[in-house]
Amino acid sequence: MTFSIVACDPANGDLGVAVQSKFPNVGVTIPFARAGIGAVATQSYCNTSYGPKGLALLESGAAPQQAIDILTGNDSQRDYRQVGIVDTHGRVATFTGARCFAYSGGLNGEHFAVQGNTLAGESVLKDMAQAFRRTAGPLSERLLAALAAGQAAGGDRRGQQSAALLVVREGGGYGGFDDRYVDISVYDHPAPIQELARLYALHRLTFFRSDPGNLVPVDMAIANELQQIFRARGFYRGAATGIFDATTQKALHDFMGWENYDERIREDDLIDLEVLEDIRNKHATWLRHQS
């Protein structure tokens, strides 16, 4: 009924799970992760206790395979279960019970494991693994690529319904207060993986902090443009001088808070190019609605 991937990024310690299923709201039953500890995907008549118990076992020093042995060894319904685990060291393990709907199975790779049941075939898992290996960039985007590849290979034989992406990073959540770097769930949708990718792009702009490579000085052209936008929207009352003074900086700060760019607000003369482009797009939409 489900295919998933658990993985670790050894470069920065990110840990995550991505999953798709012909089952509603899969995000509340399958993915579990904790920064500095590991990630668990529990599925196929899933025993949701595998998530917190698996993470506790990893935290106490168990390797992923040891954790799976303990979890399944105490479960009388283990033949119906499926689980994948990765720890913060990149060690992985996957388990598929003998009574999971065919095709079912799992593959271990370097720093990742993929598993699925009720699949179109083994190619779903192989293509997921290949996509994860070949995709560059942050863990979250590699996980999304793996899901898309699995679906392109046939995915769940019953179809699509929900999907989820969970990536944890120490201090990676909103304001740096928790580890939920990415936590997105699609409850019910005809193309949940595509919808997950759309929501990830929104999440990225809203919750990620600025990439230093995307920061540029607010020069006269940008300042003039911003002043005109902010004046139209009621955040600035002065003339469009092209001077990035304290009044303009406050207008930028307030506007960014209004439009939910909280994590990218700055107190200097730099602006994030992604934010600037989104400000332009949103202002163009606002102008269309005024006509």
C-alpha cells in the first residue's frame, strides 16, 4: 500500500523520511525522526509504536538492524509489517514481513533504505534508489526525487492518495526552537507527490533561512522599486528616492513580516533574491486584482 525512503545526509546530519501511499493522511502514521538520532518509516498495517520505540532504541545505542530485530521480535503481527530505519551515522536496515502484499521488499544503500509493498514491481525500489543516488542538493530534494522516481516506475498498484516529507535538523525549525526542518503532509490528493513538491517550494521560501549566495545589496534600482511597491501597499509614504534609508528598511522589515518571510528578515542593507522575486510576483498579482 506504500513506498518510502529513509535517509541521512552525512555532510550536515539531516535525517528524513519521504513516503507515498494509497491511504489517507499517511504523514501521521509512517514517518518518524529526531535530529541527532535517526529516522523510521513504519508501514504495511503499520505499528506506529515502531516510530518512537525505534528512535529510543537508536538513542540507547542500538544499530538500525538491532532495533528492527527487537521491534519485530516482540510483534506477533510482524509478518504483516514493513519498516526502514536510518541512524545519525548513516547505518540503515529494512524489514519486510512475509505476508505483505506483493510486490513487496526493500533495498539498503549508502546512507539510505527504500521499502514498499503492493508495488508495480521491484523497479519501483530500484528506481527510487537510483534517483536518490543521482540527485544533487539537500536531503529534502533528494527524497522528493526518489518518491517521484518510484511513482514513475509504477508506484503503488492501487494508485495514489497521500504523501509526506519529514526532515529533521538540530535547531532547523521555525525560529530555531525545534528540529522540524521540513514537515509537510498531503492528506488526500489525486497527485500527492506533485502536490508535495509544490508545498515544499512554499515551505522553502517561508521557513528556510537565506542562502548567503542569494544575498545582494539593496542598490538604488532595487530601493526605488521597493519604495514604489511599499507605497502602493501602504507600508511607505515617502517619495521613491532610490535611497535605502531607515524608513525604507523599516518598510521592508514590516512588509516581509506581513508576507510571512519571517525567517529571511534582515537588519542590514542586503536582500534575498528569492524574496525579492516573490515580492515582485505577489505585487503583480495584487495589481491584477486591483484592476
